[in-house]
Amino acid sequence: MKLFPFFTKASEPEESKSSNTYELIDLQSATGLSSLGTGMNETQALQITAVQCCVRVLAEGCASMPMEIKQEQVDGERWKKVRVPDHPLTNLVRRKPNNHQTPYQFVESGTLIAALYGEFIALKDRARSPNNLYPVVPGDWQRVITNNGVFYDITLRDQNSPSSSNGTVTKRYPESLIFSLKGPSFNGIDAFSPISLARSALSLSLSIEKGQSVTAKDGARPSGILSTENRLSKEAKEHLSAQWQSKFGENGTGGIAVLDQSWEFSDMKLTSVDSTFLDTRRFQIEEIARAFRVFPQMLMQTDKTATFASAESFFRAHVTHSLGPWVRRWSGAATLHLLSPADRATGHFVSLDEEELLKADPQVMGEYYAKALGSGNAPAWMSQDEVREKRGLNSVGGPAAELPKQATEQPKPSPEPPGSKEEDTNDQE
């Protein structure tokens, strides 16, 4: 297992001052999850398919946007944002955040954890220009605020630790070694979790699912009732039930039932109570979607009025209102915790390419790039090489690297001098 050095500052508490090397966090270790109230925790919440779909649609959407290092530069009288492919952090954000995950997996797992728990942290191997980011399992860390700053107590796997500690050891790390992705927060330090705030709605949804599951499994409601005015013994009832079940039960042969001696069969049809039960289940999906700020259409919950046009509009709204805030959180967290103060002072920042989500729609992208190149006599704001770069093609240079010039209008014919037509008429006469 690889080791990495521990960097501290001179003003930190004595227990965090150490030049020893600490063992890498075991990414496969899973600890107990914190309870969120009576009858609800994160593991139970993920058993609700709507919750699982919500966090996955957020995580997979963010992970689909590759990170890149950019810099704001001044070109004459205008600002422009250019890629910096040779930046030392490019390998970290674009290719290998650690030895266990791809960049897609890192962003995906980080968004999953932040959407469920409110905050995701990862341990850096060094304070500035880190080479690795090691995700910390939820429940294995605790934030500690002291007079000397903010620190994180993290539980690590340690084979040399005493047997009484269950093979773990807790170390204190300074805030400079922590990468933190936070969800919404009141004070900017402690983020709140949608699961915690919506635990009543989630508990109700889980209770409804369990109730219906028990009903379907144990047959709490019979499919029909056999009745007669004659009194039957216990043995006769059991014998009649067994015969009926063998003929018309789940594995029976079926056919036509012939009844005599005033026997009657009453079918148990769907009642208004059952209809309300189904409506409640649909409403709970919408309630869960509200908690995570995800449109129900993204949870595969649609109504009969939905069309392809409306679905496209909902997808754009999803990118803007649901994924947009998480994209900004990732960009801000990476810029703050990964780039050095000198990088930030010179205009460097970490960006997520949102255009990756629009590449699946060639019509939308075609219209977008056409406008960027100056269609309709509008001023162009992208060159052909910039468009080719966005599409993953090599640049060609020359005129393609320059902004297209706006087409000049044809000169209008000069107006005829006053009275010219009248003079021509006189000449003809």
C-alpha cells in the first residue's frame, strides 16, 4: 500500500505536527452510516428507487462533464478564457485523480456522497499541486474547529494499530490537506443533507413500499370470497379452500367454477382506496424529486401530456437548474482547494465542460456553432478552429484561427437628383 507525506504548518496543534507517513485510505472500507432519525438512514433511503435515481442523475450528469484548467486572459480590449493543457494539475483532473478511480468515477462518487450526506471530502497527498486525491468514506471523518484553525479527524485502516481499535487509527489533518465539496449550507461550513431534511417524506415512501410488498407477498387481501348460508365445520372449510386453491390458485389449472347448494363467489375488485394508494405512491416520487431539486421527468416519471418537445425543454431545464448548481460547486471547490493562491491570482480556474451534455443533439449544437461563427450577419465570437477544438478535431490554422469577418452589405444605389425624371421627359418632348 502506497504512503504519502504529511504536510503541516507551524501554527497547528502539537498532535497534528508530524513528519511521519500515514497509510493510504482504504477505498473499499465501508463503515456504519449515521442515523437520520427514527426509521430512516442513508442505506434505507437508497432502497427507494426515486432517491437512487435522483442522486444518480445528478452524479452521472456532473461526471459526464470533463474538468479542465483554464485561464482568463486579456486579448486587446476583450477577455478570453483559454485552456492550459500543460498545467501541473491537468493530469489530476483529466486523467488520474488517484490509483483507484478515473476522473469520471471520482466526480460521480463525490456527487453521490455530497447529494446524500451534504458534503464530500478527499485527502490530498500534499497541500499545493497535489498528485492524488483520496476519497474519505462518509462517517470516517469529523470536522474539528480550534483556536488554531479547522482540522479533520479521519479514521484510517492501520494494520499496526492495537486489536482493540478494530484495525483502525484516527489521525488529525489540517484544512490545507482537504478537498471539500459542499451542498447548500447556512454558515458555509456545515452543509445540510436533503435526506435529513426530507426524512419524513422518505419514511412515508418506504413504509408505503413495504406495506404493498407485504400485501403482495402474503396475500393480505384475498382475490375473492366463497360464501354460503350453511354452517361448515373447520375441517370442511379447510378442505374446500384447498380444493379451490388447487383448481383456481396460482398454480391451478383454472377453468369454469360450478357452484351448488347456494354457494356464491364475490370478486375483490380494485377499490377507490386502492386507487388513492397508487396516487400516493406517484405523489411521493414528486416529493422526493422536490427534495433533490430534480424534475420528475428525469426520474422517468411522466404523464400522458408529455411530448418529445416538452421532454427536450425539461432536459434543458434539468441542465440549467438541477445540474448547474452542482457544476458551479465542483468548479468552485476545485479552484479553491486544488489551485495555489498564485494560480488564482493569475486568473487560473477549474472548469467543467457543459457542452458535453449537448453533443447528443446535433441540431442544437449545429445552430449554436452557426451563431458562434456569425450566421445571419451577426458578429462572430468563435473561430473555426475553436469550433473544431470543441468537437475534438485538430486545428488547421491560417484563416480558420481568426474570427470570421462579418459579411458587408451591398452598397445601395445613390438617389437620383431632384427633377431628373422631369428633365428627361422634357428632353423627349
